[in-house]
Amino acid sequence: MATTEQAGSKEQAKITLHWLEESRSHRIVWLLEELGLEYDLKVYYRTKERLAPPELKEVHPLGKSPVLTIQAPGMEKPKVLVESAFIIEYLLDYYGQQLVPRRYPDGKDAQIGQETEEWTRYRVYMHYAEGSMMPPLTAKLISSGIRSAPLPFFLKPITRSIADQIDGTFNKILAGHFEYLESQIASSPQNGQFLCGPELTGADIMMIFPLDGSQSRAGATADKYPKLNAYIDRIKERPAYQKAIKLVEDATGKPFKAIVG
């Protein structure tokens, strides 16, 4: 049984990550490895309809992933956590304050408008990843499904036309996002190599899901966005990121695949 020691105390808590293939749950594997925590990894596979299996509803009524359960000594039942950003923030509160930028400069504590640029970026990207970046990528995923749907040959031109129109609209939107992120990397505080500055933060962990796969399937190519691509490559070279991929590949017996675009 895997356990983890809470920072600042000797209390042990059992952490279990309910991991679904080709899902946002991979962010949490990476975070757990970055933090050096021990945990159980419970693997779930998608149905033939590409949906999460019904077993996940036994963990949480929505039946989605990621789901993280934490059970400390004395708790009758584990606490069930859902939503990537909340899970990341919860874990950082207890185990990873080093991945949260300092909020105020010296002498400016609790003064509105005086927050550091690093902290402001961090808070923005914790929401931007799902609120702004993922919707157009999801639209492209839908258009891909429309284009490849098994239909009679005489309907194929119609569905291709619909998919092309969807792609045309959302490719423009995504290009705007990629240009924005290219500029954000270029202007990272303290000439940093990450979105919020010189150190990795929880925001980088949130952002890797929409960016993983965007290079090859959503137009974020190195010739157009060299700084963004270099950033993505730096993330993927991190030992904890690579270990997270190896863990899920060993657990599933299949190559890791992100379901983006």
C-alpha cells in the first residue's frame, strides 16, 4: 500500500489516482512524480464508444477522470477530489508550495493590485488551460470525428465540408492562442524558461494537456512558434514527466497517447 508523508508533519495519507487512458488525468501523474509522492495508480480504459467506463461512477457520480482520493489516518472514508485544477491546487497546498509563485513583493502584502507578475500569470493559467485553450481544441477533436465517421460514400463530401468549416474557424482561434503563448514565453519574468518565470509551477502542469499534441495536430509547429515548441520540449524532457509516461505505459502495456486535437 502506497502512502505519502504530509509536509511539515509525520501524518501519513493514502493517495490513489484514478487514471483514465487518453485523458486529463496524466497531468496528475506528472505532478505526483514532480512532488516525489507515493500513490496508488488505478487504471481505467475507455469503452468502444470512447467513453469512460462505468466503474469510474463508483468513485465519483460524474464518472470522469482525473479523480484523486486521499485518506489520512482517522478518516472513515477517503476524500474524493475532481477537476484537474482543484486537484493540483489541493496537492500544492499540502505538498508543493514551491510550485506556487510568491504572491506579493516585500512590503506589499495584501495590497490589491500589487501582486507579482509570476503569481498573476500562475492564477491566470490555472484557469486559461480549460477555460480558453481547451474549447477550440475540443472542437477540432469533434471535427476529426465527423470527418472519419463511417457513412455512405455520397454523404462523405457533406461531412468533410462541415468538418473543414469547423477547422477553418477554430484554426484561426488556435493560431491566436499560439501567438499569445509564444509572446508569453518570450516575456516570461526574469527571463524564465516557463510560463510564470524561471521555475516550474502548477500552471505549467495544467497547460501541458492542451499543448501536448498541438504541435503535430493543431498547427503549433516549430517553424511558426519556436519559443512555444522549445518550452513544450523542455517540459517533456523533465525526469518526472518522462517517469510519469513510463509508469502509465508499464501499467497499460501501451504507448502513451494524449487525446488532443
